[in-house]
Amino acid sequence: MHPVTVQQLASKIVKYTGKGDTMKKYFSLFTIFIAMQFIFCSDPKSVPDEDREMINKITADTMSSMQSGMMKVMMEQVKSSGFAKSVSFCSDFAPEGGKNLNLKLKEKFISEHNIKDFKFRRTSLKYRNPKNAPDSFEEKVLNSWNDDEKSGKKAETYIESVESGYRVLMPIRIPAKTCLGCHGTPETIDAEAAKVIDSLYPEDHAKGFSEGDLRGAISFEITK
């Protein structure tokens, strides 16, 4: 088995950003937060080595595609238009961008890994868009992670073998202070952005974070 390393993932992301700029720092930090999650598994004995390698490759490729595509666009939007306009942009762009990326990666992974189906999404106990609310499986894992974090243990990627294949939850964190303009505390959230968020998401839960906090998960379903 050839596990994915932090350095291999970082090299995929850094090439998309300008040398020394803020976005390069953002993506590098985010990559490190994500890549560290590949080291762990909820139950190593339940996943054959060949499937673990496949899962690592699929999740790594998905994160690389998200960072170089959707997340890169969002950071550029914040940089060029500010937080408030970026919230409105994200409410339209994220669902459509996620749908398109799902279709693209599904075709890629079916071809490369001989699987039957694939999909991923973002989820969190503190979601902004109600469509990102966790299902019962995701909620169980997210609550377990919160308990771990409170006891000083970092959340680890959770892999569960199911009848159809695998369900995988990968922790994601708040990687940079820039994110706090829309997800921070009343002291750090941009005032105009807060108004837009309240308008678009009256029951928003995705606030109160600090840099490095557990934000939620990327949830994967792999059908073999």
C-alpha cells in the first residue's frame, strides 16, 4: 500500500496559487489540516489494504479538486468583492459547484477504481444551509468527534464498511483567520456579511468558530 502523504497533497494545491501570496498560505494550511486525517482509521482491521488505498486516493483526489476549484473560486471572491458579496455568491455557487464536481468525480472514480457509484458532500452539526444538515450516520460520527475534541483528542477520519461499500467522514477545520469573516464570533464576523447571512439563512448555525476549530466533515459514499 502507498499512503498519501501531506507533502504529496500540498504539491497538488500549491501549484494553483501564486508564490508567497495569501491564497497560497490558505491552501497550504487547509491541505495540512486535511492531509493529516489520512493517517487514521476508525477500525483498521475492517478495511482491506487494497480498499484503504482506494479510499485514500478517492478522498485525496476529491479534496484536491475542491481546493483547486470551488474553494479557490470562493477565496478569490472574498479577495475581490469582500465578505458580504461572497456570502450571496456562495449561496448560489456552492450547490451548483458541488453538483458538477460530484458528477465529474463519479465518472473519474468509476473508471479508475472499478466502483459502481460515488458521491460526497459537506456536513456539520453547525450547518449554514439546511441541506447540509447531517443524516443519522453523520450525526453519530460528528457527535463522537465533538466528545473526542472536548477530551483533548483530535477527530480522526471515520471509515465504516456497509453493505453497499463504504461510508467515510473526514474532519475539516477552520484553516485560516480569513474564514472567520463569515464563520467567527460577533467580534470577528464582518458586519455587512452578518446581515446577508441573517437574510439568507435565518436559522444559521455556522458561527462562533475560531481558527483551527473542527468545522464539520466531508462525507463520502463509495459503492463497490
